[in-house]
Amino acid sequence: AGPHVGTAGRMSGRRFELVNVFGIAGEPFSGNPLAVITADEPVPDATMQAWARQFNLSETTFVCRVGTPEGVDAAVRIFTPTVELPFAGHPTLGTAYCVASALGRDAVTLGMPAGHVPVRLTDQGWQLQAPQGQAWEHEASVSEWAKALGLPEAAVPSPAYRVAAGVEQVILELATPEAVRDAVADPTSLRELGLCPSGEALVYVWAWTGAGTVEARLFFSQDLAVVEDPATGSACANLGTLWASQGRRNLTVVVSQGAAIHRPSRLVIDLDADGRVSVAGHVVPVGSGSLEHP
């Protein structure tokens, strides 16, 4: 679609862009889809939630052109089809790409409920610096997690952790990549064990596949169902935060996610000498248009 037309039946100044985040070169239907809606005027919360439900992607973001707080290039809100999130990885990178493209820049700072998030273009793609977070051991037992994921206890070698670097999630290391692939989350158990302050259960399972490579999956609740996310930057921020809390430093890890739902994705976690966590990936534009009035 072209520029705003401002004719009857259309919302002049309310545009959307579709991008794939954490995509893989040569695979056009890789990465995590995102809708970025830009408006000339503030949008009511209920309307943002309704549009997120309409697009029915894992997240939809909203950028308002007016009233941008000092110190940021854009104020951003993030919605799943059911709730608002204070921070999320692939929406941050995808939105930064759209904002930076409009400004003709390769670095921007986004203002979110979780705080100011700087994003820049690097050799690994668009890279965000994760908010500072914390990690603590989850209260559920290894056997409870094994049962919730349909796995033998041997597949869950260590306790889960709750980690909050922008958004709280459960991070659980599994013994092998095969265990990651075999996991089948039970909806009731997932909500009982993994419910987070966002109102969703968010459980990220991962395993080492090499010295600097990881295979991962993220299960989250949506009403009474379990949905799988193809690429989860916030979980990578939390995984890096967990590693930092364990004393790891100067680490770069490539994460593969999404193969189980036919959306292969590539994410890069960087942990520097001071324990700061960054997450990067490529953003690919898919299309754009304008929104019809409800």
C-alpha cells in the first residue's frame, strides 16, 4: 500500500509495517513475524489490544509520533493477542528497524515501560542492550518440570530459574538438544508452574549443541492453550542474565529456535566483560499498509 490517503473509511496517520525478526539469509519465511503500527495520535489501550488480537501475531507494537519522552527516539508499547508486555526482544529489534529506517539512522533508543532500550545495527544484525535483570531459583522441583514437559527426569538435570531482564520468564536447561525437541508442554501444568507477572506462563527450554551454540524453544500460554514462539529475544536476554549471575563473561552464543514450528530463527547472545547482555538478529521487511477504521 502507498502513503496515507486520508479518505473516508481510512485512518490517516495510522500505518503498519510487517517484518520478520531473527531471520536467516536465504530463507524468506524464517524468523518471528511482527506488526509495527505507527500513529499520529495516541491510541487507546483497548484499541491497541484489539489490533494485536486482529493481527494475531505473538506481538504487535505501537509507535506514537507525538509526545515522545526526552532521551528516546520513539515511545513504544508491546501487546500480545491477550496482554501488554513491558519489554520483549523481537518487537524491540523489529520496531527499532522501522524507526531507524524512517529517521535514516543505524542506532536509536526506544522508550518502553521496562525503561530506555538502546538498539544499533551491527554485523550480527540489529542489536539491543538488555535491561539489567536478576535471576533466582524456581520453587518447583525437577520432577514437576519433567512431568509438565512430558520428559523423563533425566532430561532435566538442574533446577529451573525465574529470570527478569525486562520481562520475567522461566529458564530451564535440558540435558540434550533431543530433550528440547521432544518436549511437549501440558497446558495446565505450564500455567501452574510457569505463570509470570505478565499474566502468561513463559517457559524457555534450552540445551547446548556445541561450544558456542544452543537449541531452544519457548512455550507460552494463550488463554487455555500452549503456543510456541519461533524466536524469543527476551528469553535470550534472560538466558544471558542467568549466565552473568553465574559468573560467565566474554561469551558469544548463537541460538537456534523455531524449527519445531517451521520458522527457523537465528539469535545471537553477547555477554561482555562487565556482564552486560546484548541480543542481536537480522530484520527483514515483508510488507506495509494502512489500517481501516474499526
